[in-house]
Amino acid sequence: MKILWLSNTPCGASEKLLGRHYTKGGWLSALETLLAANTDIKLYVAFYWVKPLKPFVYKNTNYIPVLRDGSGTIVGRLLNKFFNIGKDEKEIESLLTVIDEVKPDIIHIHGTEDNYGLIQSFVDIPVVVSIQGILSAIEQKYFSGIPYAVVQKFEGIMPKLMASSVKRLYRGVKRNAIRERKILSLSSNIIGRTGWDKGITRILSPKSKYFVIQEMMRSEFYEKQWSKVEYGKTITIVSTLGPGFYKGLETIVRTAGILKQNGDVDFKWVLPGIDESCQVAKLVKRWLGIDYEALNIKMLGPRSAPELIDLMVNSDLYIQTSHIENSPNSLCEAMLLGLPCIASFAGGTDSLLKNGYEGLLVQDGDAYSLAGAVFKLYNDFEIAASYGFNARNRALLRHDKNKILHTIINIYKQVISDTL
């Protein structure tokens, strides 16, 4: 079987091209490794790249970089950045050229955020589309935590000068959400994994077939396990955070303030993934007038998988604070490690974690509720540990590598058969 992936990242070649701290799409790399090792499969991965790069083979996978329209020169990249002149039509032509050269048996599009799904109007080859996030929902929740008026007041001038203002980022999300709805309307086969994404795709793509497949985690997360036997006087809370404005940094700040004022919970809160120089961190600091260090919050910046695992197994609680998610990999990884978890009840998180059995779900953005959940687990290690134990058992079944591999190959075969 010849399979062509269209991906937002270089997948397994990300480390080769972008460095060891690049972690986005790590679950795809894990799945790719097993698929590419199958002697009955020839796997190709096409991805957009901002400069000319020839196709190459790396660890049994054939990679095809596709130059973004207008990105071949520094001037072109600057024009794209400041004026968004890149055109879907030209990029689709490039993708169709790749498809014609590869002649795959099936095309698997990972995500609806970019324009890959538009190729469905031009090909007869079977196509399946995986849901990652859903921009149409993110658009509505984008300013749930940090109001737009606050952004306007506290953002500063540099993001505007560098064409990275929140207004501009949001405008891109809004524009791409319109395109996403078109992509879903074209889609006959959709892969999802939560009740949330299933419900939304039944509205935006009502005639499509819906398949369920869980994500494969990075291999290192299966090998280690959280194993504390008690909480000390001071607990370490960990939250893996991205730079998005809807990820809930302001909820972390407010919750830390409540816990500090209470005085009954000694904690430090570490945030791998971002540092204080990132845009959202600076904005929240100005807006709320806080000192991260005074709130026992420390931002660690990007961390490799081994570094992140070491941090997590030596922490006491994992907290996920996003205002909208489908199935956050960071929460899945924490559950897989057996770390006691608290997560915002947003998007598809209730499909991942059973409240009161595998962890605690709290209303997104509710700092008092989150502080109460921390207080509850801080004062009852037995309950916290049981949640972590149950979460790990659930995650091991959900993210079973062989089951996922078997499922995706069967989906490919079924979609191909249905198209004949």
C-alpha cells in the first residue's frame, strides 16, 4: 500500500530539520515510525517548507517538502508575513503535482488548519482527513481568557511592527476557519477521537463517514511512570503550555494568586513550553500587574521529551488550563505517566478523563474552582494517587501502539475498498 500523508509538520524529520526541542506533532512521528517499518507499506510525507528543499528519505519514510507560494526568497517570505499574499490556488497546484508523481493508493490529510484538504475537489484518489483542532470552535473561544480589549491595551507596539499582533493572528484563524468549513464539506472520510470532534463534524460534514482512532504518544512516555508515595510540604505543579492566547496562562496566574493568599498550599508551578519573553507571557504580566516569580511560577521554555518526562515524574500534579482543546497531547502524556491530573472541561477533555475517577475536570477559566481542586488533591494523596493510577490504565489502553497501528491500516483498507 502506497500512502501519502499531507502534514502540517515534517513529522519524523522534524528533529532533523528543526532541532531536538521541536515537539509539535510528536504523536505523528510515533505513528509514522511504525507504519514505515511495515514492509507492505510505502509511506510518503509531504509538508510545506519556507525555502527550496529537495525530497529526501529519512528512517524509511520518503519526505517531500513543498515550497509555500512566494516563500522562495526573503522578499517573498516578508511579503507573505506582512501582507498574506500566499494563494491557496498555487499551493494546491503544487500539491497536485506531488500527488501525480507519487500516485498513492490513499491520501491522509492530518488536520484542517491548512489548505491541504482543498485537494479533495481535484482528485479521485481515496482521501481521509484527521481532525486535530477545529478552528471554527477556536475562533469562538479565542478571547475567552484574555479579552480583546485587554489585548488592545496591553499588547505593546513590537508585535504590530513584526506582523505578529493578536489581532492579526486572530484574523488568520477566522479566515482559515472559513476555509476549514469548506474542507469539511468536501470530506467523505473523517478520523476523530472525541465526542466533541464527532459532534462538530456531524454538523459541518454530515454525509461523511466517521472513524475513531486514538493518537500514538511519543515512545518515551510509555516507559516511565509517576511513583511518588506521598506529598511533601511543597508540591510541584506542571502545565505544558503553548503560546496560544486561549491556553489559559491567565487562569494559572489567578489560581496561583488564590493559592498564595490562602496560605495552606505550598507549591511551585512550572511551565515547560514557554518563557517570559513570549508575547502572551508579557501581555498577561502587564495586564494583571504580576510578578511570576512572586507567584511561584517559573517558565522553562521548550523541553525535549526526555527532559519533559523527567520533570513530570518528579512533579506532583499536572494541570491543563486551555479554554478550548480537542484531545491535548500534553494531558494524554501526563495520564500515560500516571501523574494526578486536573483539566479544564473544554472541548474533548471529558472524552479523555473521567471526572472523579481518573482526575478532576473544572470549568475552563474558573480559577477558584481550579484552586479548590488543587487544594483537594494536596490534602488527600491517596485520592490523587488513585486518580493517577486509573488515568495511566486508561491511557495505556487508549494509546496502545499495536491497536492504533492495526486500526489505521484497517481504516485505510476500508476507505480504499469503499472507493473502488
